[in-house]
Amino acid sequence: MHVRKQKMEAQLKKLQAEMGSIGPLIRGSIVSLRIGTSKKKYPSLYFSVNMNGKTKLIYLGEKRLALAKRLNQNYLKLRRIIVSSNAL
């Protein structure tokens, strides 16, 4: 039993170290919406997040897309770490 506890503590420390190295993050999804008139529709990039039961869309465009992807990937890493720690 003592060995199992040590293994769990080691795994927990490893997960905590991974959490500390993630950096800034943002929860949500990157979506492409087709905006325009009925004849011409142009794809536009938005960041979608649900806050207080309401979906908020934040326009990204090409300029902020790379940053949004990086921050969202950090959030997904954190979620995986949390799921892993819950499995311990």
C-alpha cells in the first residue's frame, strides 16, 4: 500500500509540474462563420465561449488567430492534466 501511495504522489508532482509550465490559457472554441449578404458570404474567424449561459463571440481575424490557437491549446493541455489527476 505504501508503494502505491508513493507512485501516486510522484505522478501528482509530475502533473503539477506540467501545470506550472502551461502558461496563459483561454477556454472556448475557434469557429469560422460565414458572414455577409445572401449572395456573397465570407468566412470570418471568431472565438466562441459560453459565459453565464450565453454564448459570446469575439472576432479574431487573421491577426489574432495564432495567439487564440496557442491559448486554447494551453487550455486543452490543462484539461488533459486535470482528467489525468482525477484518474489517480
